[in-house]
Amino acid sequence: MHAGDAPPATAALDPLTAALRSSLPADSVITDPVRLRTYECDGLTYHRATPGVVVLPETAEQVARVVRLCNEFAVPFVARGSGTGLSGGALPREDGVLIVTSKMRRVLEIDLPNHRAVVEPGVTNLAITEAVREQGYYYAPDPSSQQICSIGGNVAENSGGAHCLKYGFTVNHVEACEIVTPDGDLVTLDRMDPGYDLLGAFVGSEGTLGIATRITVRLSRAPESVTTVLAAFESIEQGGTAVSAIIAAGIVPAAIEMMDALSIEAAEAAVACSYPEGAGAVLIVELDGPAAEVARQFDRLKEICSGAFELRVAADPAERAAIWKGRKSAFAAVGRISPAYIVQDGVVPRTALPEVLAAIDRLSAEHRIRVANVFHAGDGNLHPLVLFDDGEPGAGERAEVVSGAILDLCVEHGGSITGEHGVGVDKVRYMPRMFSEADLDTMQLVRCAFDPRGLSNPGKVFPTPRLCGEVPGVRKGAHPLVESGKAEQF
Amino acid sequence: MDPELIDDCVHCGFCLPTCPTYVLWGEEMDSPRGRIHLMKQHVEGTPVTPEMAGHFDACLGCMACVTACPSGVKYDRLIEQTRAEVERAHERDPRERAVRGLVFGLFPYPRRLRLLRPGMWLAERLAPFLERAHPSLGAMAGLAPRVERRQRMPRLVRARGERRAVVGMLTGCVQGEFFPQVNAATARVLALEGCDVLIPAGQGCCGALSVHAGRADQARRLARRTVRTFRKAGVDTVVVNAAGCGSSMKEYAELLGAEPGFRVMDLSEFLVELGPVAERHPLPFAVAYHDACHLAHAQGIRAQPRELLRGIPGLELREVPEAAICCGSAGTYNIFQPEAARDLGDRKAKAVGSTGAELLVSANPGCTMQIAAAMRRGGATIRVAHTAEVLDASLRGVSL
């Protein structure tokens, strides 16, 4: 929207806005159009929508009040943490309320003997680690945006990070969540609850099953010993072979990250990370655990990486941070070498890596679109960065084609359309490539069980925003799984 | 405002946790990313609304976001252009205009500041009354330091021992009038390290305060005068002991469209490059070093002052938590945005207090005044000193 266009249809929201103002502190309801527009997108700027109203609650009770009012006026709502998501999961609704948790950032409780911390959703991922670092603990999942992404957003997206290879995703590190359900109740989902794993369903539900207002995370003991190695290879293939060899040797490093020449160039331009010159690919391998084990694994790693033309070992935490800095700033750093780009996120089986990378190369040449590759090589989670010049007519569309074709490659090779960035609004259209209609209907039933009125982040995750009133009926004919002979029905 | 500079922002949000106002309020429009979005709105045709101007005014200009940005967004340049645009396009209310007029008609002019000196002891008592007239006036009075006796600086201070360099020295406006002892210490340290120090008479403000407030014409006038003064003195290096001044003077070429003809160096940067020769006497102190934003973020100078302090026997250097977050002083910020400045000052005072240090060292008079005032409010006391004063004491073997 540009100035001069009609303002968004906020008039319809007037009664709700009035109700919000009377039940929240005055400065926590934003309706000024200029201010509202600063919330029009998250880390994915491709999709934009100016929210009808923004609220900045400071307590769980206030969040619940907002959600109850949204129900009363039948207005959709979207939760937003720090606004760093890369799938448009927090894309606002012009006809709805954006509930921003960035003022809810208190660390409420630290219980070291039980390895737990209780935090509000707006607390940043890194702030949890900082609160317990001196005592020798940390919070394990580490998305590249960890210094700013909020734990509430991490829970919604089931965020990963470089170290998830060994330690698992957010879902493995959340013990309990107090949530505001889509109809405005405050309930607590606990890992220890008998029966269905509702917490498991909630983590990664991208705001469609409610809003987390208080999160109990698991803290991990900082490992006794950490060795970070930077291995430079002449080609991506050599790097890929080393990755497979490391896993085959039975080593589970904390992280194995790979960057190709183009992404190294970007990182170099941004943070001067001084990676070895002339590398076609670098691998960052981090080993951690008991000192003796790390030493043994490191010896083995040196043998495996004998094809590398340079092997650099971080001598101290400062050097380790320097190695990681290049990798962690890679996404935003690409802004230095390209006017615009799409951050893609897909998964392939590790063994398919070389084949898929070669296919991406072909796509890149065919459409004259550069693709930089950064990935969590250990678990086959690719982050191709599709570069284009938004000033060049048609370039955006070509980039979009390449970006979509990469996801097709992932699905064809038995992978997934998202590893850790979520579906959000950006990948809704790719869901049918991965799931049959029956699959999607089944997921929709879960959603409807939590959110029968379809008010909680509608339009995300699922391709057809089906109202829960139109719950899929009794299926006509056989279930596709039965039809294909993969399952039997009794 | 340059749309290309605006487009460099990819909206990743890495700047948010380093932005003092985002740290305080957690609101998008008071973060660098949000402010760039507001700039974009303005470039695309939205007029400067009072709300918009308020968010720009609330920016401290600390440049922590420039350090944090992986995409290399030149926020420093952007906010300067924006402030100038706000001054052009936005009509401030009369009271605010009057206060701004007073501040910018006073601080950059040493002779006018000098007139205030005899009355400064009254400031503390007057503060509550001034506060009622305008919060900015109250803030100014609350910050007023106890001034030391004026020291007339000689035109030339000769090197002790072998002469290793000839440098010019900026005396500045606020530094010169309110902290004369810092300038004296700077000249002595340079001389003891073997420098002839030229201190041209007739220096005024370097223009930094005006640049940072979007008063471009005043800034250029003051900058040109400073350039003339030092060119006449014939030095090829000008040493500056105030972070804000140094960072602005390093950008004279952009402000004036021509190279000034001398290089500008911060005192610590210059001393480390020169290398120490004078003997350091022990100073048994626990020192907290505060990174002034215009030194750390704007000039990238973090290691040098620490290296100089560590070079003093007996001195124990302690790091302040959240070192990258501004103390809220930020040039004239604590005068125009007293509430936010106060909150940031309190936060910094707590962080400094947690180190248990007895002495707070910083390279900017504004920071020192701000943090010392915040610590007094919190009932704690800490002695403050400029890096130059600590070095001076060590080099001369006197106590601090």
C-alpha cells in the first residue's frame, strides 16, 4: 500500500478497538497508521499486510483478555514475537489484531537443580543462555537469529539451529507451556501430562493453536570440552563427501555446517570472517562433550577431512565465535552481494545432498539466477539463498520459480518443504506437493479441535482456509493410503 | 533521505537487541528497523507526522545498530539525513523550539558556556524549578557538573625527551569549559610520550552536536572554522579526546565535500599507534571502562583504551555488562529526551555498579556526567575519570 491509498478497513474494528482500549493500558493499543505499518511484515518482507490494530500486552492475563475480545467481536488475531520469522508466520491481518509479545520479556524463574527456566514469550533465545551462562548452563537450540528471535516464536515455529543435529529442535527443549487457547482460556500443557502429547502438538503449530504466554524450557549443562573446526575444501562435492564420512564414522558432532563459495563471499563482505581464501566450500564442524571423547573424535575427524586444503581449529572462545560469526550472519550478509533474495528452507536425506546440489546448480544456470548455499549439512537441511535484482523486470518471478523448483527437488528426493522456518504464509501453496488432501484434512481436524472458529492466525499453514463449520465429511471411496496398498483398513 | 540506503535493510532484526530504545520499550517503531521503515514511508510520500518525528527524536544516534547490522546498512548516514529532513519539514511546538534554540545557541559556543560557569553551583538547587518550566531545562540543571578552575592552555606544549611526533589538539566546547582538567591531562600525556602538542587559540565547537541534531548549516559553519584553525596551525594529525567530536571530525570530508587536510585520531588510538615510552607508575584501582558509543560504535575503538589501561601496573580492568548499550547521554539526548535518558542511565548505573569498581573511566564527558548522575540517584557513588586523566596520573606518578 502506498500513501494516498485508502487506509485499511479499520472502521469495522472500531468497536473492538474501543473495547481493547478500555481493558488495556493506554499505550499498549496502537492504531496510528504510520506506526501500524512498521508491523507490516516479519523477516520475510515479500509478504506485507498492515495490521488493523496492534496490541502490546505485558501479561498473560492481558493476552487472554485480547483473545476473548477478538472472539466476542469475531475478529482474527495473529501473534508476533520479535518479527524475525522467515516464512511470514506472523504476517498480520488487515482485518485483525496483531498481538506482539515483545514487552513480555521477564525471566520468571531459574531452577538449576531441575535444569529448568520459566520465561515469558518475548524473552530472546540468547537471553535465556545469558541468564544461566555463568553457572555453566545454556539453552541448546540456536537459530542464527538467536540474539533477537523470541522464545515464543521459537515455540510457534519449532525452531532449530546449527546445534540441533545433536541436541534436537525446540520441541525437545520445552517442558511446559502456559497458553492462551484460541477462545481465550489460559491453560498449561505439560510434557508430564498423561494422555495425548498436546504440548507436542502445540510446539510448531505456528500460532494456529493458541499463543504461548509462559514457557518452561530445559537447560543443558555446558559441555566440558568444545572443539570447533573450520575445514576448507576445493569443491562442494568434497565437502559433501566429508559430511557423509563423518556421520558414517559414528561421530555425532554438535553441528556440521556447510557454506558454498557465494555465501562465503557474502559473509566475508559483511563480517570479514577471514575464511580460507579460494574455498569452494567450508565445513564448520563442532565437537562437544567429555574432553577425552572430543579428543578421540577430533583425531578421527582430521583423518576424514584429509581432503581439505586447510583445517583450522579454534584456539579459544573468541576464535570459535569468529568462525561462527560468518555462518550466523550469512542470511542477512547476502544483502551485501545482491539487492534482493529469497531465503529458502528445505530438507533432503543426507545421502541425496550431492545430487540435489547438482540439480540446484542446473536450475540456477537455466534461469540465470544465482543461488548461494548455506546449510545444516549434518541433517540435510538446506538453506539455498536465491539471489535476484528486484530492479530487473522479471527477475523476481524467475527467482520465485527457482525457489519453488528447489522445494520440488526436496520432495522428490523424499525430503520436506521446510526444515525449520515453518510453513507460515509463504509455503502454504507447497503443502499439497507434500501432502494429500486427506492428510491436510486430518491436520485441519486437529486445528479445528483447538480453534473451532478459525480466528487464531488464519491463512497460515493450510492451503484452503476451510472454516471449521465445513469439517470434511465422511470420505467417499477408499483412503488414498488404502488405495495405494500402503495401508489396510479393518 | 537516500532510498538506496534505505533499501539496504533486509528487515532481519539483528539490530533490535542493541537498540537502547527497543531495549527499553520493545516497540518496532522505536527500533532501527522500524525507524528505517518510517523513513521508507516518508520517502514514499507519507508526510512527517508528529508521531513519526517523535520516533526519530527518540533515537539516540548511538550507532550500536551499525555495529550489529550484517547487511551493512548505513544507519548513521540515514538518521543524519532524516534529522535534517525533520528539522525542515516538521514544525515543533513553540516551547520545544525555544528549548532547542537555547541549547544549540549555547553549547557549541565556549564563550557563552563560560558565562554560565560562575552560576553552576546553583544548578542543583534550581533544578526543581527549571523542571517545572520544561523537563529539558530540569535535566540540564541536574546534569551540571562541579566545574574545576579554568586552566588557560598554552599554544604549544613541548615534548619531554626525544620528540616523536607533532600533533594538534582539539579543546572542544563542553570539554574545554566544563572539564578543563581533561584537556590539561591530555596535553601532558602527549608531551610525556614525546609529542609537541599544538593547541591553536580561537578553537570552538567542532560541529558534532549540530550534526547529530540535523542542524546541518550550523554544523558546516563550525566544521569549516575548525578546519581553518588546524590548517593554519600546520599539523597533519589532530588528536581528539572526546568521542563524539572525534567521530564527527572523521567525517568532515563528507560534511564539507572536501578533505580537511589532516587526519583525526582519538587520543587512545593515537597513543597505541605511537607506542608507549614513558614510565607507568602503579595505580592500584579496580576500574570499570565504559565504551562511549561514538568511540566504540562510530569509530570502532574498543581495544585501544583497554590496552592503555591494562598497561598501568596495579590497575585491574573490569568489564561492564551490556557494554554495547548506550548510557543515555548521547550528545544532547539527555536534555531533549530526559525520561528515556534517565531510564537508560539507571540501567547503565546498575551494570557499572555490578562490577564493584571504584573508578569509572570513559572517553566522553557526556557519558561520564550521565552515569555519575545516575549512580548518585541510585545512592551509589563512584569516582569518574577520563582515560587521559588516568594515564596522566600514572605517567606522572601522582595519585588520582
